[in-house]
Amino acid sequence: MKIIDALCAKGLTGFYFDDQRAIKQGALMDGFMYKGEPVTEKFTAIRQPGESLSVMLVLEDESIALGDAAAVQYSGAGGRDPLFLADEQADLFNTHIRSKLIGLDVTLFRRNAEVFDSLKIDGVRLHTAMRYGVTGALLSAAAKAQRCTMSEVVRSAYHLHNDTYHAIPLFAQTGDERYTNVDKMIIKEVDVMPHALINNIDTKLGREGEILKEYVQWLRNRIMQKRMREDYEPVLHIDVYGTIGIIFDYNLKKVFQYLKELSDIAKPFLLRIEGPIDEGNREDTMLALKALREMIDGDDAVHVEIVADEWCNTLDDVKYFTDHKAGHMVQVKTPDLGGVNNIIEALRYCLTHNMGAYSGGTCNETNVSAEITTSIAMACEAAQVLAKPGMGADEGIMIVKNHMARELALIARRKR
């Protein structure tokens, strides 16, 4: 089955682009916006609309395969590619990429994905978001041509000889509605929660970490009081964007002690802290997380795991953090890896090297990219998968959970 045409359409994502550097420097919210001027390249405001570019591949039987180019909320930060602007990328697609897609045999997914992931135009590699969208469309096209699910395409292409498929634990995020949206997650019995978006020291963490302590206490009590079943025990996963390291002047012993206190407050629930320290570069961040994991693993009284995120963006980064055991879990932040072939390789590498494999991404994606990466997470048996896009909780939970259910039902039908 070959591609007979390729089109693109500019669109919106499920959230916004935020200038993380400006926010970390103290920009305050004004309603849903931020006060102040942006400091990161290409940003025209601290918060601006998230942009996507939908890639549509027309196959010989006139079926249409979809993939969406999208980038993370905090684009241009932590070593990532600069801000993704749909107008720029649409011109690039129509001028240089479209003609290279037409005529491809879509059944050769792995080869096609690797070609477009490594493609350079005038000596410059494609933006990670564009690689994400094009290779996602190629995975969708392979599934349509082979009359199967995207999960099955991945397992076949990468010779993963496990015939059993199961739903992946779902990780939902509250955004700034870190109280109301927790109730939604309790009602829907989400496996991992609440993310909580702790990205500001004065309003969300506290100069001595006191605000987050109060929140974890409330969170623990809220679940205990409102859960419908006593055996509902979600993992408490909170993203702090390196702010804990800041308030303790990057003193690892103080960070460790604080995490220990948080884990005691969270009991009986397992606590995960994502991005406890961001040293501003890959090497130092890796070393800090490695040392922090060693402290945690050396104390049986501490029931907390740490998750690598910032500066762990590419497939090479994932391998680097995994090889050095820099954390208990790595977020495979799907748009940051570019081609979806890299997501597959990253998840497989984590799983075969005793590292928690978190198939993540961003609130700033689309329903299309969420479904594609959820299929990959299922095929690769990730430890958890992000409910995305959006920050309202409900939409991401619905999109990802329902997609898993549909694929499992279709796979079961074929087995019968």
C-alpha cells in the first residue's frame, strides 16, 4: 500500500506554550495569563496558544492516515528545540517533505520512520515536532494498510513476541486546578495522580517546602476520605520542575530529607517526585538524580521514587540517564524524542535496563498524537502512560483510556 498524496493543516493543541524561564524567574499569573515579558526565543507572550500541524497521508485505497506535529508546553527550555510555529513548518512540509512521502510503501513502517526521523533539509534536521507528526502518520498508515491496530504494527516491526496486551496505568494531571481536578481523578479511579504543576516556589512550593507539604497532606486525606473502594491506592506523582533543588540551594542531603518527610506524609500511598533537581545542564542534572536515588535506595524507611524529566529529552538522553540509574523512572517525553521510532526504542531500553518507563508527553498535544503514543505505550508495556492532552483532567483521561479499551477489544476480536 502506497501513499498517493500528503497534506497538512494548521491547528491548535489541547493547551498552551508557556515560557518556562520567565515563570521560573517569578512571572505571576493574571487570570489565566501571565504578567510580564517573555524571555525565551520566539515567544511573543509568556503564555500563548499551542500550535499543531496535522499530517494527512492519502493511501491507494483512499483511506486517510493522521499524525499531528506538536511540541511540549515548555518549548525552548531544558535543551529542547525552539518554539514550534505552524506557519513556518507548513511551508517546510509543502516545499520539502510532501514529495518525499508520496510513493512510499507504508507497510515498511520502521524503515520509513527512521528515514524521516533522520531527514535533513539544507543540512538541518527537522524540528522534533515535525518528526513526531510525520512518523506518527506513518504508523497510522501502516495500521490502516495492514488492517490492524497501531500496537500490533509496533510489536511486529520491532519483533516484540508477546501476544498479551493490557491497559497501561493511567497518569492524569490537574494543571493549576490541583484540588477540584483531584476529585475528578478519585471519582474515575485514576491509577496515578495528580501531577499538580508545582512550578512556582512562592505560590505552590513554599520557600521551605511548606505549601507542598500541606498539599500532599490534603491529597492523602482526600483520597482516604472520598475513595469508593478501600483497595483504591493510586500512586501520588508530583512534578516540581526542579524547584525543590532551588529552595535547598542544591544541597542533596537537604533535598533527600525533604523527600523523606513528604513520603511520610503521603503514606500509605507511594510518592513519586518528578524533576526534584534541575542543575541547568544534562550532566549535572544526571549526577544529582543519580546521587539522590542512591540516598533513597540506601534508606529502607523512605518510600519515594524520583523521576527524570528535564534534560532527558532525546533517545540518547534516556539511555544516558538509564545507564547511570539517574532516577527510578524516566519520562519518555514523547514530542521531545522526534520520530515515534525513538519513543519505541526509549521505552524498550528502559524496560530492559531496570528503569521505570513512563510514556509521557505534554498537555500541549492533540487527541491524534495522544492516541498514537498510547498505542506505542501498550505495545512496549510501559509502566504508566500520560492522560493527554489538556489540563482539565477529563478530556485526557477519556481520550487515552478509551483508546486503550478500543485497541484491546479489536486485538481480542482478531485472536478469537
